[in-house]
Amino acid sequence: MTRILFFGRVAEHLGPESRLDLPEEGVNVGEIRRALAARDALFASTLLRPDVRASVDLVVVSDETLARPGQEIAFFSLFSGG
């Protein structure tokens, strides 16, 4: 299981992290976002917002970016600060 981290307002709603089983060949970030959103209405209303961004290994990425098990995958609100 791959850890998916949440920061900012996303973490306020969903907690600091979740886990998702990713295939070895990887999947794109949009698929990860949709798989998490399918869990329940809270995940959907939080992760499908247009101001929620994603990163893979600390680099902000688009939903088309491939992510593999073992990489750091995170979702955060646009204005998380830091």
C-alpha cells in the first residue's frame, strides 16, 4: 500500500494521510485522485475541487503525471502555506 499524504485544508477534512494500492507500473495522478474520491462524499468533495493540487516526490504535477508505488504522493490546497 502506498501512502498518500494530505496537507492544508485537504488534511483538515481527510486527516494527514491515506493508503492506496498502486500497480507496479504506476497510474496517473488523476486516477489516484478519482480512486480516492470514490471512497465517499467527503473524499470526493475535498479532492475534486479545482484548487486542490498534487505533488509526486515533492514536485507539483498535473493529473496526467505517472506515479508509482514508493513515491511520495501528496494532495494539498492551493493556499496551504509552508
